[in-house]
Amino acid sequence: MGEDGHRHLLAVTLGGSESVDSWLELLRQLLERGLRGVRLVIADGHAGLAAAARQSLPEAQLQRCTVHLTRNVLAKAPWRLRGRLGKDTSAIFEAPSLQDARKRLEALQAGLGRQVPEAMECLRDGFAAATCFFSFPKAHWKRLRSTNGLERLHGEVKRRIRSVGAFPDRASALRLITAVALDVTGIWDDRRYLDMALLTSNPDIVE
């Protein structure tokens, strides 16, 4: 996200795995190219990315995707309770404030949460990282609390990779992925994703 409020594709690269070293190398390249002023990193909770971001971008907060966290929580609950649990978990992240989110978490733990202790442990462990978005302007919350803004890009890259099957070498894979990424993100310049002026003019900062 740039200062203009538009999303920008910064890099496309291939890594042998989603390891700390792979993410560190990508972030190193971005920093060498002039990346500065990162305030928030939004990710799915992958430990490798989180560790790399803490090392390379110590000034940035790490927001865990609430959609991915909710899926992790539901995976630890029986099918018969997942509907109710999913609704109550989502309600936590849709609270009007961090204080209200904490109250909703406490209410869930005291009620339905008693039947799903493993799911509650997962939710408690991820709560702090999943609620960083509350320290930003309220108008930004919906888009900052998850990685949904990248799902179309990820989905299209995966679809094209599956259709090819196998690549003769890394270079050919990188060429295809780059072409797909540029095509999918071509519309980003036409749409302002966030009003960045709100970060300075009317921030909804909470404790």
C-alpha cells in the first residue's frame, strides 16, 4: 500500500519454501530498493514470514489474518459446533472497539468455549496478533484485518500453475507467475484501496 492509498505489486520471486530465510531474502531485496515506512504487515500467521518481518521491519506491527485464524479455530472444533463457533469468532473481530472485542472473547470462553477448549486456546493465542487493526482508523479496519485483498491474485496464480502442470525450469515458472500477477494487479492503479489521509487527520487509536 503506497502513500497514495493504492495497492502496488512490489515483487515476484520464487522460494524453495516459506522459510525465514526465503522471506528475509525477499524483504532484503525490497529494503535495498528503497522500501521504507512500513507500518503494518498482514499475513496468515506463517511463522517464517512473522519472524522475517520482525527482523527486517521491526517498526511494523504484524496483523494476523482474522479469516485464517478463524479457520484454524474451527478446525479444532467438532462439526456440530462449527457454525455457532464461526459466528461468535467472527463477531469478535467485528466489534466496535478492542475493548469490546476482548469482552466478546471472554463471553465466548465462558459459554460455548467451554465445549471446545483446544479451539479456545488457538483463539486466545492468536487474539493479540489478530487485533492490531484496531490501532488504525476505523474506516480501514475491514481491509486491514485479513489478506482477502490478495485472494484473487493467489487464486489465479494457483489456477495457472495447475493448468501448466510442470515447468522446465525456475525461469519459465517465474515468467508465467509474473505475467499473471501483472495482469491481475493491473486494476489496482484504478482504485484507491484506503484513504491514507485518515492516518494523520483522524486516527481511531485505541489502547
